[in-house]
Amino acid sequence: MSDAAQPTAAEVRAAAEAVKTALDRHLAAVERRSGEDDPDVYDAFNELAAAAEAYDELLYDRYDEVTPFEIPGGEDSLPPYQGPAEPTALSVLIRRDYAVAEPQRLLAQAARVEAADEDATDDDRQAGTLPGAIGLLFGEFEADEIASRHKEFGLEEGDSTLWVTALDEPAEAGEWLEAPFDQSDPQRVVCRFDVSAVFDDEPDGLEDADDGSDPADPDLDGELDYDPDEVVALDDVEVVDRKRGEPA
């Protein structure tokens, strides 16, 4: 950051004073709280978090120094709910990340699904490429089933999140399909559920011991006659263009 863009010492001092004020307000709200879900405590918490974050950023920009404050994520990062008091319609937004840990297993599972389709022609075959196999599997199985059986499909779970948001009224058919996530409003999130390795409390080295069993389908390797350790030359893979919304 250039010197011209750096905050002044006075701005950093003002941000520190804002943190002190927010601390006092938060303590006062906690001392007079009326119940477990007191909205004054919630608002004071968010104000304190915002003030601490602003001070941390200014302190770093001006002096290249940090604070010991850790701003909580997850539900605490959402703004106060501003949706209808009694929602009559909901929208559920889900994101799940995966790593393709075992490409050969994923290809083999797709080949199994494709082989079971007696009506498929040679032109319909997609299981020979990773993009085609992914499209085929996600078209064949529900997303929740893939999440619960991800190891069978050669996938490794990453972070995931689910947001339930309130709507004023149900959307018309096809209304948001071109941009399904553009209208998501954090202030209308009724509840949110996050899954991430950063939330794990288990110390390193104490994970469940590997008993040697394979959680994936034990018959998969034998039935499909492939070597799971074989390396696929992905540079030679032909990408299959699947149209958006096309059924598997």
C-alpha cells in the first residue's frame, strides 16, 4: 500500500476508541440481558466484531501490526435478520466442495451407470472422460446421495454450507434459473449450517485409526476390471460438452 493510501495515526486512534466504546456497550448489554436470545446482546456483539475488525485492518495498514482478535465466522458473520416475521416461502442455497481424490474410481462408477442404460448409444457415452463422468453421476444421483456416498465415487469432501432464506412469495417457475444465486440476501437468512475442517476440535494425530477397510463399494474393482492405481493421462482426455439442465 502506498503512503498516500495509508490511514493516518488519528484514524487508527479513532478506531481504537470505537473498539473501547463497543466493548462497554457489549458488556452493558450482557449485564442487562433479558434472555438467551436477547437482540440487544446480539446487536452489541456484531458492533463489537465490526469495530474490532476495522481497527485490526487500520492498525495493519498503518503500522504493519496485528491484534489478537479473531472475528467469528459462520452464523455470527451474518447481519441481523430482516426478513418477514412469518415466512410463507423459503429458498435453500447449498454449496458443497469436493476434491477428485480417485479419478479411476469416479470413472468406473460412471461406467457402471452407463452400462446399465440399455437405451444408450455409442454417441451417448460419456463415462470415458472425467467431465463426462462427473456430469453423468450428478445427473443420475441426488446431490444428497453423492454427499453421503462420496468415497464410493472417488471424491473427498471439502467445506460445505447450507443457507435457508425467507422469500416474500414463492418464485415463478423458471424465474431465477439463469442466475440462481444472484438474489440471495444475507439479511433474509433464517438459519445457516456450515461444515469445515477448521471447526474440528480433534488434535492432530488423534484421528480415527485406519483399520484397512475400504468404505467404498468392495465389489467395484473386481466387477469393472480396472486397476485403481493406474494413472490416467488427463491431457489426452476429450471434454464432453453437456448442455446446462440436460438430463443424464
